[in-house]
Amino acid sequence: MNTSTPNRHSRLEALGIHVPETVVTTRELTEGISAVRDADLQRITGVAERRVYDPDPAAAENSFSMALSAARDCLAASRYGAADLDVVISASITRFTDGGRFTFEPSFASLIARELGARRAVHFDVSNACAGMMTGVYLLDRMIRSGAVRNGLVVSGEQATAVAETAAREVTDSYDPQFASLSVGDSAAAVVLDASTDEADRIHYVELMTCSEYAHLCMGMPSDRSQGIALYTDNKKMHNRDRLKLWPRFHRDLLAKQGREFTDEAFDYVIQHQVGTRFIDYVNQTAETEFGAPMPTSLAVVEKYGNTATTAHFLTLREHLRAGTARPGSRFLMVPAASGVVTGALSATITNMGV
Amino acid sequence: MGMVIAAAHTATHHGAGPACAVALASRAARACLEQAQVSPSSVGVLINVGVYRESNTFEPALAALVQKEVGINLDYIADPAPAAGFSFDLMNGACGVLNAVQLAQSLLDTGSADRALITAADVHPGGDARRDPHYPYADLAGALLLQRSADPDAGFGPVSVYAGDGPTDTEGYLDTAAMGSDGRSRITVRRTEGHGARRSAHAAACTAAYVREHGIDPDRTLVVGPRAAHDNVVAGEPHTAAPILGYLRALAAPRPADRDRLLIVTAGAGPSAACAAYRPEGW
């Protein structure tokens, strides 16, 4: 069934999200942490507040329920029903179901496909740190372009604040490897992709790479000091200038192969990974130097939602499209930055996507 | 041009230290590159499909750690001849290898990669499967190197994935509400009574559906089923690496005179099953 053509493209057809109702401010989070002052956390990360899952077992709000809710929100905005889906890809890093079970099998994707009623969908999970949803979009784009499938759903639900709970118990100061865990927030996002029929709605390209020398700089696993999952990040090495140059160098080389430069892309907006306000500024400044060109308007939601891991780019996109602070018909650049380390670029024009 | 298995290897745990999925996967992967005589930089995409891993690590993708061990795209800027290798973990229980084969077909078809490396490594998070009587799987890895073939008759047919009816028979999870500070070494794999028979029935139904949908002649096909690799070579059941082990066994045996292709079948938690026809080069 290989009907691949070089000029075949996919598009972002619909986008849905779920965010928990509970808001926790950085002041509230740091009240119980003697080693960290809220002023330090807010100054370093720019995160003023984040959404946090409801810990009441009766509420059953977890990675899985949030992912399902985002998938339903997305399908409500899509022309497709669940039964029409050819593929369901789940990209959660935190795979929590009821009762605090962190799931390894069956795949979240198989459970989500079943709950949605996507009976005949190919299903699998991808796990690629904060680049997980972007990885799912990359794979679905290739499956659509190769003619293997017509459409699909990429979904992720993140109960990321589970690592913040552990950090709140264990962190000793702002240089602690768990310090970054205090900046995360919970959310879910889902996108439907299908074939692009015109340039008004098109993923022009999505390219990713992993520079594995730095694979150990951010590791997530259960804590060995208390009951909880933890994330240990060497922030200094992870976010140093040489790491941040990887995306612009890679992107510049990709464009050069087609005889193009960054300014030729005429991006209207850039969405960086939502690590923190300083991080976003630093990445954009580094890129301006590397590309020798100004960055487009940088969209962010990190002040309001924190670092929402795999969902960050799509949560940002949805919030700004809904608020009217990003215009339909624009060209968006999304840049992942994830443990691995994974970077790359997604270029898309978005006009009629259901939100 | 079809996509073929250029090399396949497995790696078992031996030695005194704890079993490590990254180390086992890397060993199997390096053996594939050596056999095919290709460099790490020629691998465009590495897909790791293992489920159970050391310390229950959930970030980064274990694929990135395997990629580092194998020496693929260490640092794009520092490398004088950079090749932008990419990697990720794919998890779908026992069906991961065939999901990855399907993705590799799309990646090769779109020119996104010239070669794809699949690793399938499972280890008990505590480092020794034999010490946990409730954990059924073996500490074992497999790897496949996939590339295009000039032989138009060789290679993989379509991959089909089937969701089964009924609840999942197998659940693997870490109970974070009861793990205490031992979460790095604990894992629960719960299987309902009769799961083996139901898995076999699901695999058989999917095999029949695949044969019908794709016009396969069953009399000319050697089925490499989900239990093909289960004997006593390793302690415990091969998990995600089972189809790689089954494939190697099928090719190591004399080819039955009336068979000219394989049908690789996997089935497991979900319930999910997957099938793919495969005609080896020169078989």
C-alpha cells in the first residue's frame, strides 16, 4: 500500500486539552519547603502557578483520565469520530492510572483506543521525555505521508506534579537536582492529524534528532529516599549554551539543504518548550545569534501552567488560538527540548484546525 | 523495494552484576551493526520497544541511552561529519517489535531514514528476574537492523494490528502507593488465569484474519508465533524480544521445502495482537 509521494503532507486537523481545576500558586507550593523560597522559584522559573490533579481517589484524576478527557475534547472539534481513527498514539511520560499505578503494559494507547471506541486503530505508546507528543506527531506525519494510514490521534496526559511532590519532600536548595521538578504542572493535550489538501493547513516539515552524549543529564525514576517518583536534572549542563545551539544548527542545516534560510520561512510565531521564562528567552536569544535573524513572536503559557512536559507546545498553541493572541492563518514553529537530548523543528501553517 | 532484516541478534544476561536493559539492547544492537558491516552513523532511527527496565526509569527514553552506547549521533555540533540520528521508546507490550517494523516502513518509504535499528530489551527493574517468583519474563534483549533490499520479492508485507475483545489479561505496573522507597526494584505483573490459552486463541484469530485480508497462502507460510521462542534457553519467558528470537530460530532451522515465507505473529496485553508476513532474502 505504498503510495508515498514526495509532496504529500499531513496537517493538524483538531486540538483538544484538559487541565485540572485546582490551581496551586508558587507561594502555596513553597510554603512547606524550608529549603526553597517562593521568590527564588518564581524568579528562576517564571512560574507563578500551575494546575494540579485532584488527589482524592474518588475524583480519579490521573494521567489516564486527563488523556482521555483531552482526546474527547479533541474529537469534539474534529471532523472524525473515534471509530474513524486509523492510529492512536499515547505519549505520556507519567503513566498513572487509578490508585497510583504507574503502568508499563498494556499500552496507554490500547486503553485509550478502547475507551474512545477506536476499535480498529493501530495503537502504541511512545516515550521520549518532553518530546513525546512531538515524536508522536512526527511518526503519524510519516505514516500519513507514506500512505500507510489516513489519520490518527496523538494524545498525552501528564500527572507531572507527582515529581514535584517528591521534590517538595527531598529538595535541599535551589541547586538540588530535583529543583526543576518544582516547576511542573499537570495537563493533557490531544491532536488529530490527517492529509493536508492545501497550504492553509499543513505541516510543512517536522524533523527531530537525539544527541545522545547528554542522555544522562535528566533521569526520571522512583526516589530511593521516600515514596514517590522523581526527576533528577543537571540543569547547568542540560541548558548550557552549547546544548541550546543544537536546534538552530540542526534547523539551519536542514534549510540549507533546500537552499533556504531561517528568514525565508516567514514564521509568525515560535513556541519553545515551556521550561521557564528565562529558558525561553535564552533559547530565543541563542537562536537569533545562530541564525543571524530575529525570532518571531514567542508564545508562552509557562507563567500560568508551569512546565507541562509532553503537552507544553500544544497547550500553548491552544491557549493562544483560543485567546486570540495567535492568529489563524499563521505559520508556527515549534521547538522541542527534551531529555535525550531531543531537539528539532515543526513548521506548520494552521488556519482551520478545530480548537 | 522491500524492507528486510539485514541483521538480527539477541543478548542474554550473564555475569554477576544486575541485568541492564540498556547494556543488553546495546550489545544486541552492536552485534547487528558488526554483522551488517555498517557504521553507527548510518542508522537514521533507533526504536527501543522494551517494556521492563532497570530502576523503572521513565525518562529519558531508554533508546537515547542505547543510542549513546552504540555511538549514534553523540553530539551533532561536535561531530565533524554530523548525521542527525533520532531515537525514541515505543511501548506496546509483546507487539512492540511489529509496531516498530510498521513505523520503520513509513520512515524508509518517506526517505526519513535509510536504516532503522529496533531494540527489544526487558529486565526486571531490580536487576535479576530469577529472584522474583511472581515476575514471568526473562532478562533478555533482541535487536533488528532494517534496510531496503534490491530483491523485489524479499521483505516485509503489511503489518496489521488487532485489538481483542474483553479485558486485558496482563497488567504490568509499579504500585506507587505501596512501593515505599523501594520503587526502583519493584514491579507487579498480574496475569489472569487462563491468559495463555486466551492469548493463543487471539493470536490464532488474528493470524486467520491476516491470511484472509492479505491473500496469504497458509500452506506456503511458516508461522513464527508468540510462543515460538519459549523454551529453556533463558530463565523466564522472552517478552518483547520474542519475535526476534523466533525469527532467528526459524532461519537457523532447515527451511521446510514447501514454505517460502514467514508470518510473524505477536500477542499480549491489551489484548493486542500484530501480524506481518516476511520473506527473507535468499531463503
